[in-house]
Amino acid sequence: MKKLIEFDDAVEALGDSMLSNMPEQRIKDVQQFREYFEHQTDVKLRRLGLRLIDECASFAYMYRMGVSYDKVFDKSLEIGHLREEVTRRGLRLDRSIKA
């Protein structure tokens, strides 16, 4: 569960870094969780986590390349939705393990 919280914090920091032109380190902070999700036994959590990482990288590069604001905004909405799904799935699994 701790890793999921750290991951969520990294995703949030990436979005917040738009004000500082999205430094490369923020992208790496999110991508470092790829191995964590690749080793998840829950297939749905693994797929959601890896997709969220890919969408975050896409979002960052779209923003840095100056893609239209509408497309970047749509991508940020998609990321927000995926964040919710990853968190919800992770919490559900954590509860079932503790039960």
C-alpha cells in the first residue's frame, strides 16, 4: 500500500510541475514505479498502473512539446480517472489481503 501512495504522490507532483515546465525528473519519478506494477499479481492493477505510467509520460511530453491546451487538458482528465481506478483497486486488494 505504501508503494501505491508514493506512486500517487509522484503522479500528482508531475501534474503540479506544469508551472515549472515539467522537469524531466518528475517524469522519471513516475516511471520508476514500472517495475512495481510489472510484478503485481493482480492483472487489473498491473494493467491500470502501467497504463497510468504511459499516460503520464505522454502527458508530460505533450505539454513540453506545446501540443494544444485542449489535448493536454483531455489527457490530464484521463490521468485523473486512471489515478482513481488505481487507488480504488489497490485499496480493495489491500483490504482483501488483511481480511
